[in-house]
Amino acid sequence: MAKEQYNWIKIAEHINEIAFAGNHLAVAEAKGKKICLGRHEGAYFAFAYKCPHAGGILADGYIDALGNVVCPVHRYKFNMQNGRNISGEGYYLKTWPVEVREEGVFVGMEASHGLFSW
């Protein structure tokens, strides 16, 4: 998606304000909704708060050596960049781009086009 098609939501003044746990995962809020943030090899990722399979809280999971977020409930694995389910179950994890700028940390969410667009 082109950068101009996003509404950039500020989630923190500085990346150090985000409370990443020892598992390199954190919870933040954007547009009144909880989202998960992941940190892997100096990159930041934003994705759905709950696993699309059974609703496990992804911040309670972990990031594997390849940079996939692993759900704590059934160990389903998702690519944090594109949401692809890499363990083969066929689910898709909603993801958003993250930008760390001088003026803060932003998550790019699709421009609203109606009731079901978030």
C-alpha cells in the first residue's frame, strides 16, 4: 500500500517509552484499539493484539530466531512484516507499518473507508 494511503497514528513520543518485555513484544494503543508491537534485529513491527486462530494474546508469546511472532496458545507462527502464517494453518495476521521519527513513533493504518475498514 502506498505511504499516502495511511493515517499515521502516533503511539509514543519516543521508542524508549514503549515497554518491550524480555520477549521483545509490547502492547500499545492506536485509534482506541490494542495492538502488539514486536522488535527484531533493530526493526519494529505492529500487528493484531490477538491471534486470528484462537484469540491468544500475542504479546504473551515470543519471537522466534527467524523473526516470527509465535502465539502462546497453539504456537502458530506469523511473519511480523506481512502477517503470513508460516506454520501452515492458513490464518492471516493483520499488520501495520511502523515508523520511528524524530517527533515520535507512528503506526500506519489504512485510511478509513467505512464501517469495516479498521
